[in-house]
Amino acid sequence: MNRKKLQKLADSLCKSAKHFNKFEVECLIKLFNTLGVEPSDRHAVVGLDRNSFRNILHVTFGMTDDMIMDRDCFDVYDLNSDGYISREEMFHMLKNSLLKQPSEEDPDEGIKDLVEITLKKMDYDHDGKLSYADFEKAVRDENLLLEAFGPCLPDMKCGMAFEAQAFQETSDL
Ligand code: CA
Ligand code: CA
């Protein structure tokens, strides 16, 4: 990829990816290109297949949970894949991800409260369950909600190590 093409791509990506500055976007593009995803001929689609993506998650971020790697955040939480995160699914996940408080007499009650609080915050169309649209809107407003029901992203330490490496090593390519 030549310099001009890179600049143009970085400019357009910067407009939609506001979390990154232009320098960072350029680094990510260069990094992406080193993954060997350049199409073999000009009709091929540029992209990563699932296996390569999993491999990167595994090697770079130390992720080993197959169920999580095979889905993105919303799908991880939508356990029965019906397109909605229901109260029951939230309950199930929160129960698994929260530490048990031995002092609490009925820990399930606490989790039920949490489900209601979360639903109140994220259920924009008030139908009692989270659609992908609800989820996306809530996460755009508050990034932390991306992992509202338990970890589904690489942990912070791996993420920072990745950033440090990506934004440093590729910058002098
Ligand atoms: Ca569901
Ligand atoms: Ca809803």
C-alpha cells in the first residue's frame, strides 16, 4: 500500500473511529496489512477468516475460551441465539460472573435487582429484553457496558501490551 492510499484510508477511518487518532489508525492499517490479508487477486475480498482471527486473539490476547472467541460481545450474551438478551440470560451470566458474597442471605435477589437496573439503563424500546439495537446504543453511550454481563473482551493488560506494540513497532515500517 502506498503512502497516499494509506493517508486516504486513515482519513476516512478516522471519521468513524473516533477513539483513535490518525497516527494510531495508520499504525493499525499497517499492522492489518502485515497479517497477510491482502487479496491474492483484485477480485478477492480483503479480510480475515475466522481461523486467522481466532489465532490472533489467542496469540496476541491470550484468549482461549472457544465460545467467546467464536462470537462477538452481543452474541456471547445471547445464549440461545434468538437475537435478544433476555432477563433469564442476563441472570444466568451475571450469576456466573459475579463473586459470591457469602454474607448475603439470598444472592439471587441481588442479581435480580442488577438485571432490572441494567435493563432499565439499556432497554431503550422498553420491551423487557435487549435487542442488538438496544445493546449497540447503550454501548455507544457508555463503553463499559460492552462487558455488562461478564468479560468477553481481552483483558486490559493484554490490550495495553498490544497497543504499545502495535503503535510502536509498525510506526517505523
Ligand atoms: Ca436470547
Ligand atoms: Ca428492548
